[in-house]
Amino acid sequence: MGALAKKILGWFPCVRNGVASAALGHDDDEEEDRISALPDDLLRSIISLLPVKDAARTAILACRWRHLWRSTPLFLNDKDLLPSEVTRVLADHPGPFSTVEIIRCRFASHQRALAEWARLLASKGVQDLVLATVDDRVRPPVDILRCASLQRLFLGFCTFPDTAGLPRGADIFPHLHDLGMCMITISDWDLDYILACCPLLNTFAFGYNTLPNLLHLRGKKQLQCVTLWKSMLEEVAVVDAPLLERLFLLAEPCGCDGSTVMIKIASAPSLRVLGYLEPRFHSLQISENVIKPGTMRTPTTVVPGIKILAFKVNFGVLQEVNMLVAYLRCFPNIETLHIESLTEPTGRNHAEFWQEITTVECIKSHVKKVVVHEYRGDQSELEFLKFIFTSAQELQTLYALADDETFTTLAKTTDMTSKLGTLSLLAWRRDCKVMLLGPNSRNELSIQKASDLTVDDPFHW
């Protein structure tokens, strides 16, 4: 057996130790090529997992192998490849291209090669494409938007292709269901255009983008998840998204002038997960109603489907806690409430405010779990939690997730009555579990987790 074939088996011990063990031979005939006797489907599966250079080289093993690499859907990652080698691989393989990841090439230095790659990708049925550069001034060729076979597309660190010459109203990506953009320079017009061209779009992730200003979700009949990760939008409008289940917002303020981000929810009957809402710079509009303190509950000021809701709030700022309560009244059926505390010790705990609050329907009748992230043990946080305990008739668990310094301080304190003791007593009377957890109990948020619909609660630690 040749050295490359042995190397292949070395990469895949499960194959080496299983059905392919006979290929190595345990008799005296070390030259017998038994691996070539394996079924084509198994060999293609092995080849598809190899680095692209080694996958292509399998064609020299024997006549039996010559057609296998070319008949195996291509997986190409440009790691350790020169631009000329990327071009050669894309040109030599007849397709289809299963996955192509081009993330290490400096596009600005290889514009001609990039144009050729885009043409080859469009003509040979690429399904998954990752295209990223280190120069956000580079604009990929428009042929990237002619890859009609795409199912998943990620663009990063570049300027969006010029769509001026593309037909309007056409489904240029009829099969695309996952779209991701990170640090992309794109206009409102182009963002609206690309979303309109993906009739089967299921998941849209948009991260670290300073443009555009507006995101309008309309006519997205298959869209289930939208993740906006630290993107400075001025307005996010859910105009018509009948299957949208999750709207994940990890926001950045638009500026230092006190401007706010408007979140508009017009038609989202399946929306189940929402957050993080931040009263300090989010405004919320439901149907035609901008939510403010004192807004009356009507059928046009509530989103009844929300089960998991997340906020970021400074409990020491009266304006923020006032808006928190106003927003809570818009979601009457919440079962899990996440609150990230932005509180810094100010001496203002607003105890009278919480004591005077009238009924909040979701807290009274539906909330089963409350999680306070970045808990510091500040009195203003405790006043809010007392309000939860005295109001929430269905509450079962409360978790306070503290950073390392806070956790150590609270663990050493002897006066627990002023920290969690009162809450524990209230919880005992209500048969509710209260837990203070340290940093080792937490996982960091990620855009992948936020966009993964198999993760029931993307805010869970």
C-alpha cells in the first residue's frame, strides 16, 4: 500500500480500526491494495474529510481512485493554499462544491483571482460559501450574487457587492436558508435587496456592522431567527414575518447624543424569544403604539407569544426601571425572564417605586424562572427581586449570576440577611429555589449560540 493511503488511514482511526482494517493487511502481502476494494461511497466519505491537497492527491493512488476526488463534492478551505492553487482546485474539480471557505487571502492583492473564483463558484453549484477578507474596502465581484445554488452564505470584512446591475424582484438565492454578515459595509438599499432575494431564508445573523441604518423584515415567510450582534442600526422593524421565533439583539448605541434604536413589531405571531431590550437606548413600538410608562394594555400594545424575554437595565436609574415595567406589561405570557444588571452603586434603590407598582400580568401569573446576570448584591437589585418574590405567584427558580469579585464577597459575608437572606426566606415560604452562582457556572454568549434554534434559551448561561 502506498504511503498516502496509509496516511489517510492514520487520519481516521475509526476507519483504520473498523471496516478498513482489512485494507492494511495482516498477511505477508504488504503491497496488496485492499483499501481500493472499499465501496465508492465510503471512499468518498473519507476523501471529503481530507485537506484539499491530500484529497486531490488520492487520484494518484491507483486507477481505482482516479475518479473519486472529482466525483466527491468539494470541501475547500484556503488554509495553506496559494491563490494560484485555489484557482487550480476550483477549475479542476467539476463540482458540485459542498463547502468553500476563503478567509486567508488578501483580496486587495488578488482581485483578478477573486473574479475568477466567483465565476467558478457560480458555475459549479457551490452550496456553502464563507468569503472574508482583512480589508473592508474590498468589494467582492457581483458574480458572488449569481451563485443560485447557495444554501448558506457568510460574508465578512468587506464592502457588499454592487447590485445596481442585478434584476429587481428576482429570487437570486432561491435555496439560501442561512445568511451571515460580519463587519460589512452595506447600504440600506442593498440590505433590503438581498433579504428580498432569499425566499427560503431561515436564519439571518448580522454582526459588528456600522451600516446600514434600517432593517425591515417584510414578506419573510420562512424566516425563524434574526441575530443582530453589536450592530448600530437606528431602526429594526418586523413588518411581516409569520414564522419568526427569535429576535436576538445585542445592541450598540447609535451615538453619544442620546439617540435611540427603534424596535418595531407589527406582525410576528410566532415570536417566542426576544432580547436584549435596553431601556437606556431602545424605544419599543408595537403595531402603531410607542410604548411609554403609563401606556394602557390593549390588543395592539402586547405581543402575547413571547415566552423568553431578556433585558439590560440599571436598577439605580428611575427612568430605566420605569421603562422596564412598561415593557414588561407588553409581554403578558413570559415564563423565563433574564435581567442583566448594569447597576453601579449609587445609593438610590427606588424601594417606594417597586412597592407602588400595580399588577404586571406576566410577573403575577406566568413567570416561572428569573435569572439576574452580573448580580452585584446592590440594594437596588434586591428591591427588584423582592418585588418579583411578592408578585410572582408561579415563580419556581431564581438564579443570581455573579462575577468573581461579587461571588467571593457574598460568599464571605456574615450578614446574609442584607444580601440573599431575606430573599431565601421569602423563597422558602413560597417553595421557590434561590441560587447564587459564580463565574464558573457561566458560558459566554456567542453569535453562533444566539442563532442556533436547537438552543431553546439563547440567554441561558
